[in-house]
Amino acid sequence: MLMRLPRFDGLRLLLKGPVQTAHPVTLSHKRIFILPTGLGLVFGLMVLAMLGISINYANNLGYAVSFVCMSTGLVSLLHTQRNLNGLRIAPGKCEPVFAGQRAVFHLVIHEDQGRTRPGIKITGPEGSQNIDLPFKQPIQVPVSQKTETRGLTSLQGVRISTIFPLGLFRAWSRVRPEMQCLVYPRPADSRLTAWAVYGKVLGPSLDEQSLQAGADEFSGLDEYQPGESARRIHWKAYARGQGLVVREFADSPVEGIIFDFHALPAALETEERLSILCRLILDARNSGRTFGLRLPETNIPPGSGVEHEKQCLKALALYDF
């Protein structure tokens, strides 16, 4: 007959970390770890020293003080663990961000046992914060995490801890809710750099006759042609070594622009193309233009509005994923 060894879930959690889950996690004694703090160690050594002196000199008052301090430490141990026990952590929302920004994941912490929980510390990838939980009222806690590349980024592990009430012990638990944040491509650094290729990223739906120069709205940059007015030359671009270029203006916004992935210069890498397309989409949205997007295997017809902008940016973020 084979002997079945017990499973030590707490040891696995301590060594390997929490398992990612989309369901709310309730902290129980199997998930909570507790150890003395530095102050707690000093306090314990002090109690042992007092007890040893009391035994050596048979001092009854010393016995009383030692046992009172020892009882205080044990009560503190129970209350520290109790301050985390029963908390329920559920995943919340995360708004999309651009690559390089910090994604903010919202954790929803519930207190269902009818008592306040002071001195709760939430430690995430980018720092920690202290909160006091009111009884039977859920609270949203933002946890920030830096993003590097576009696509979908998952929340790393979060540690919940407390040293309440006396700071002699630290109880903690680690959770990892299944949360993902959509990360858009990083927009091109220079707005003028994006507009410099403006005429090359427009699809065939744009009538070239509609790009005639006017005097009201800036529409982009073009190469200098002999005979053009020197007042239209972009001297700052010339000082940066970009050659002679002139500023183009239009009387009204262009309608029905298609930003085409394949129309960009072939020398550009994929991420550079997506970065420029992201900048063009943002600029078109801010100026009120109607625009569409054409990517390999994706074609978004011209439209406008916040939802249309999010649809295009999401297509850029998830391209080739």
C-alpha cells in the first residue's frame, strides 16, 4: 500500500510564486505567511533576556513583565495574520496605453467580514502604497507597471502585506490576477518626421487634387522647388540637416484618408512603420479628419470618432501577434 504524502500548497506558493488566475482570490491561512520583523526580533531577544534575568534572580516582578510581554507578542501575531485573513482580491480594468508608458491595473479588494483593515500595504512592480480598508466596502487599488513593447502585457505578481498592530510581525501573501493591458505602438517622436512622409502613406482613396496648397491649415512638408517663396522654407528642418523643405498648407481637412502600411518607404522596419502610422492616426484624429487604415490582412474603412481611433490603434498594437 502506497503512502500518499500531503500537498504543501503554501510551500509551493512560497517557492514558485502564485498561479495566474482570472477568478477572485480569497486570502486564507494556506496563502498567508508570517515572520517577525526586525523590531520583532529585538523584542523577542529582550523578552528572553528579561526572562533569563528573572530566573537567575528569582524575581517575581521580572516574571510578570516577561510573561506580559510574551503574551503581547502572541496576541500581536494573531492580529497581524487576522488583518489579512478573508480579504478577497479580484481583477479590475486596465485602460490601453502607449509603449513606454505605465500600464495601470486596477485591483478590487473586498472586505466581507465586517471589520476595518488598517495598515494594508500593496506592493506592485513599480512601488508600493498603504491603504486602510473600510468594512464591507470594496476598494479599487491602482497598480502600475512599465511597458516596453506593443501588444498585450500581463500583470506581474502583487504582494499584499501588513505589520498591524504593533509592527512585531509581517504577514504577507502574493497574488497574480489574470489581467492584460493593451499597449499601442509608441508614436513617432517627431510630429514633423511623420508628416514628412505624409504624401507617401496615403492610399489610393485620396484624390491628389485635394492636396492643393492654401493658406489656412498646415498639411505637411514637401521638397523645395526653385522659384518657391523663401518664406515657406522650413528653416528649422534645414538647420537639423534635413535639407530644403517647404511647408504646405490646405484650406480644409482632407476627407477619406487611408494610411497604408505598404505605402511607407521600404527601408523602414515594421516597428518604425507602425510608430509612424500611430502618429498619423493621432494627428488625423486631433484635426478632425476622416481616416482609415490598411495593414496586411487588415483593412479598416475611413471613419471618425474615438471608437474608430481605438479600433485603428488596436489593429496596430496586435499586428502580427
